[in-house]
Amino acid sequence: MNEFRINELLKLRLENNSTVIYINNKKIIQCKYLLINKTIEHDGEINFEHNDMSMDDQIGNLDHSLELDDNNERQISPETEFWAHCSNLQAWHENNYDTQVLHVNLAFPLLRKLSNHGDQKAKEVLKKEIMKRFRSGNLNVMTFLVKEGYLDRDHLDIEDSEILYEELDFETSKQLRKLLKESSGKKERFLI
């Protein structure tokens, strides 16, 4: 079994050909598949599309070819996928848990769990990341944060939460309410 430790609390294991994330030796989530940047070749040079955008802003432009196909077959080996997941989480950690590095459905739940298990850096970053990403204007991210309780008093002061809502313009507020209404009853899932 391969194992890769990011820090004293966070590690990944390759178990039964699947990558599993552990926090404080407790299984948190099995990674589903990798999303990769689409590339553009121009004059022999390879460039990544939208390299300066968050993972959530890029989601429509990312290559989903590494998802399991209809026959549950992989395009890459489980070991290669494991090391790619390790690299992604290592980059997230080295970038001070910047939630733009991973998809919001993975970054915030991991940040919350790490914070709850005593990771000081995660505790310091969580509130800042909630406020930064809500202010980013990405409606999917905003909907996720509200729906999953990140604007509640466990993470933000009431004043901070109120300020975030007050900063919204009318159209964004209207769209956010619509998305929240549409998403009620749908269960979010981790994505990596």
C-alpha cells in the first residue's frame, strides 16, 4: 500500500486501487477522478488554458477524460492517479490551503476538518478563505458556502456574515437566492 503524508494530520493512501484521504488517521473521502487543464499548442509551445483562474472558475474548461468510463475502466494506472492526487493536495498545502487550488467541494470540507483537528494554519485560513471566495462572485462557490453552513457563526462572526450579504448587488443576490432554492434537496459531494 502506497502512503503519502502531507503533514502530521493529512495523508493519502492507495487502497484497493483507489486514492483515499485521511485526516488524523480517519478515512475522510475516496478520490473519484482527476480533472486536468486543457492545453493549447501554439508554435510548438504548450500552454494551459485559464491558468490564472480558480479550479471552480475553470470547471467548464477542464478535461474530464480521466473520469471512469462506462465500463469503470481507467485511462491511467491507479498508482499514477494516486501520485497526481498527492501532488494536488501537496500544492494546496504549500499554497497555505488556498481554496482556489482545489475544487470548492473538496477544499472547504478538508479545511474545516483540518481546523477541527487542531491544524493551526487551517484555523487561520478558514475564515479568510470563506470571505475571499464568497466575494469572488462565483455563484456556484457562493451557493456551496451558504448551503454547507460556512457563513454560519461556527466560521464567521454574525457581523462578517451580514457584511458579505450586504455587499451583494441586487442581481447577484437574486441569482444566489435562485440557485439556493434550486439546489435545496441536492446533496453536494466531494470532488477531486
